[in-house]
Amino acid sequence: KKADADAIGVFADNLRHLLLAPPLGQKRVLAIDPGFRTGCKVACLDAQGKLLHHDVVYATAASEGQLQQARTTLRALVQRFGIEAVAIGNGTASRETEQFVRSLGLTAAGAGTPIVIAMVNESGASIYSASEVAREELPDQDVTVRGAVSIGRRMMDPLAELVKIDPKSIGVGQYQHDVEQAALKRSLDDVVVSCVNGVGVELNTTSKQLLSYVSGVGPALAARIVEHRDENGPFRSRRALLKVPRLGPKAFEQCAGFLRIYGSEHPLDASAVHPESYSVVDKMAEDLSCSVADLLKDASLRGRIQPERYVSGKVGLPTLQDILEELSKPGRDPRRDFEVFSFAEGVEKLEDLRPGMNLPGIVTNVTAFGAFVDIGVHQDGLVHVSQLSDRFIRDPADVVKVNQKVRVTVLEVDLPRKRVALSMRSKPETVKGRETHTPPAVPTPSRQTPPSSAGGPSKPSGVFNNPFAEALRKKN
């Protein structure tokens, strides 16, 4: 049971960091699901993630005529739809596609500023594209278009898109199929609920899938809220939620503080301040002879508030301090700002790697025995727990998190078995005396250690000859 609990804890922690990945925000995105033989699927999305146009271009392993057509098509789409960012799925042909897109020198229409180009983790996108949710959202599109749309939306808001997929399909677990499934589901559902409520949900743009994780809502009520919004137009205030059939005072009390309405009739509707506390903020503004909107904009006014004066039987000092903190950053997304990440140029496949290379990477999974890092070669490398730091590390999660950007050194590359050993230590020791990068088809005695004195079989030298090799084999 302890082993199950540990594995579930690792999965839950990884999922939390993946869901809380920095969002690009509401930008017009051109999403690309890369491919070789069947081409790259392209989807143009508006700032709310709505599909505007889709196409197919041949940007890799193509004739010069196809490449030229791809250049023309992508440049035209950027101008036609005012594209502000390009999202490229990190699957097959991703690095080749990224290189092609960057070579175009794309700039935003009218602004002349370079367009953001970034790789997006597409784990689980194929699961979404064939799901009932995808068929409902994009009924007239095939699975390839749905997959491209999901990649673009993940760049805009990872949390809003990933909640549509079973967490077990996202690929950040450890032995998840071997643990007690009911306990795993409870833990992962709790993580999703915590993340959704911690970030908050924009009521007038959210999907019913995301809305269903808000406290007090659930799938049935989420569907009614979205249906009411579609029939009656955007909600003008949080109080308007009470007009939704079967949404009573209790449900409103539970969910209202997690829902945001930007441009609402009441400025606090865009904040995390609960409606039951509006009267307290109104009183603060009245005592300072200003409006609530003035309080939100003017730090000097907020500095004059003495919270002790507003303590009552219903509102305690801790709640008042939380309210003042929220007034200083109303509705601000708690997630980190989006940063563009780029892999090392010229390193696109396993054959490009050499021991000693120091490369940028992104942590894709954290386990009890180490961390897997994407370095842009279509095969994640493993940083064993002993290579995570110069100091002793008991729990890899103390050092690295999913989606964290890191620098790693290549220790060893095993091409036949497609394994890469990496290190994050300041002075790592790469494997010497044994070339695993270009091994012969059949091992020769010169590439093995001499037989032991006991007459047993010799063991190959190298980084992969250790206890975590079995774990790496399971991963691959």
C-alpha cells in the first residue's frame, strides 16, 4: 500500500505541475500537428480557441515544389488570420517542422514583430481527438484536425484543454496501471479540482468540461450553465447565475468565488472576492470616499485601509487580509508568465548526440528514480536521481518539476536501445573507454570487460549498467 501511495503521489504532483503550466493567453494561434508522409495538419484559431480554418502542408521530407507551396500557404494564413503565435506538436517530425517554420521569418500582420514559435507537449492529443468531447466540439472535423486544434489550445491555456482528457492518458505517471485504480482516480480528480479552483474560470468563455470541476458545479450543472449562456448571451454579473435552472443558493455560495466575469457590472466579479464579501469592500470604499474601482486601481487608497475596523461575526481578520491581497491583484492568473523555449540548434535526432554535450531541455516526467527530459531528439533522456544534483537527493521532486526548463549534460547514448543518459551535476563524468554511440551490430570482446575470476558472464560497462536501467526499459 505504501508503494501504491508513493506512486499515486508522484503522479498527482506531476499532473499538478503540468496543469499549471504557463498559458500563452488569448492570442490568435496557428497550430501544427507535424507529420512526414501525410503532411502537417494546420489549424488557425481565434483568441478564444475557435477553429477558423484548417489545411495540410508538406514541410518535411517533401519535394521543392511542396516546400514552396508550404511556405506560401503558411505566410498567407499568418496574414489572413492575424496570427500571433505558432504552436508545434512535439511528436513525429516536430524538430524538422520547427526548423522549417523558423526559416520563414514570420511576423505579425501589420506589426512587423516576430511571431512566437513554440513546441507544445501533445501527449494525449490523439485520445482527445477521438473522444466524445472532441466530436461534440468539432463535429464536422476529422481526428487529424481535432488533434491540431487541441495542440493550439494547449498553448493558449493548458489547464482548460487538458481537463478534457483522462489524466492517466497524459503520460506523467509512474506505474499507474499497477496501482489501485479507485485511489488513483480520487487523487487525480482532487488535483484537477484544486488547480481549476486555484486559477479560477472565466464564466463567459469556459467549456462545460472545465466548468464541471469548479466547486459546487459538477457535469450536470455545468451543462445547464453553458446552455443558459448560449441561449441568453453572456452573463453580466455573478448574481445572474441564480437564473440558471436548478442552480440554488447553496451551489452559488460554493462556486461564485471561483468564477470570473470580465467587464461585469460589478468590478469585483472579475476577482476572487466572494459576493458575500462585496458589502465589506463597498464599506471600505465608502469610508475612503471613493469607488470600488478606485480601490482596485490605487495602491495608496488600499494602504489606508485598517482591516481591524471591519472585523465582524461573519468576517474575521484572516478573511479581510485575503480580501486586501486580492484587491491588489484582482483576477490575476497565479500561473507563471509564458516563456518561449528553444531546443539546441543542430540537435534533432539521437545520432546528433555526443557525450559531453550540454543542452537545454524540458522535464517531461518525474519518478522515484529520476527525471525524464526532452532535449529535442524524439526520445526523452533519463537523469538518474544520482545525477540530479551535486548533493545527495532522496526525492527527485525536491529538485525538478514537470515542465521545468533545465540544462543537462549527455553522459551516454545507446542507439540500438534508444536510450540517453543525462546529468544535471556541475561536473558530470561522461562514459569513457566504450563507444556506445556507434556500436557494431554484434558486440565484440574488445567492447566488453574481461570475464570475472569466478567465470561468470562479463557485464557491459557504462551508465546503463545499473539498477535504474530496468526502469528505463519500462519507460521506453
